Amino acid sequence: MKEEKIIVNGEEKVKITLDEIDEAIIKTLQADAKTSYREIKEELKISIGTIHNRISKLEEHNVIEGYTLKLNNEILGYKLTFLIRINIDGKHTQEILEEITKKPEVCSVFHTTGEQSAALICRFKEAQDVHNFIRELNDKEYVTKTNSNMVLKEYKNTSTVLS
């Protein structure tokens, strides 16, 4: 990893450039975050100390922000996925979106450009849950409109960037 200090809007920032080893470690962890340092060592032919130091640096610079599980939502009973776009009175967008992020059925919240203020990805067990959620959104004082689409089939759902 190469670190370079740059100035952005008068503020000093650190620009990170990943090398081949960093990218290989990230790709391995993206495929399976439970991969042990020993397994990475065998795959990449580098020392465990190097792996430890590289991962620590990637975490320190927030390239790696955490480790998570990928769940099978259908097995857990969440059969319905919706993309919900929302129009919000501009002065209250952040306030409304921060409130929405606390809802357990909300998987992703995006503040967007264009016709809508935001887009949500939500998962529900039953149609009545969708109805209640959208009604609750529309009842919020600064939400002016919602537009929802049910996802028929999910072809890709990942945060993988490097491949």
C-alpha cells in the first residue's frame, strides 16, 4: 500500500494506492471473510506477519471497514425485496434518511440525485409488512412521494469491488 498526502478543499488527506499484494488479500477476504491468515499465506506465498501488517493497514485506513455475514433471506422468511424511491423536502432529507436507517427492514439507504431524494432497498416477510412500511413512510411530514418496485429476481447483490 502506498500512502500519499494530498490537499482536498484546503484539508490534508491521505490518498491510498493498493499494490498487487493488498488487492490479492482483499479478493481472498471478499470471497470468504473467514479465510485464515494461514490459508492466505498458502495461497499468496507471503508470510503471516506480512498478511497481518497489510490487513491492519487496510483496516487503519478504512479500506476494510468491517467483516459481515451474507444471509439467505428467503430461508429466514424475507421473501419480498423492494426498491423504494422517496421524494423528501430538501431541508429535511438528512433527518428523514437517518430516521429510516434505524428501521430493521431497511437494508440500504442511498441519498440520490435526480427526481427522487433517496432510494431504499428493503426486505419484508409479508405483503402486509410492505403496505405498513410504505404507509408509514408516506405519513412522514416531509416525505412528499414514494415510488416502490418489487424485485422479481435478484441477479447480483454484492459489495465486491475488486475481481
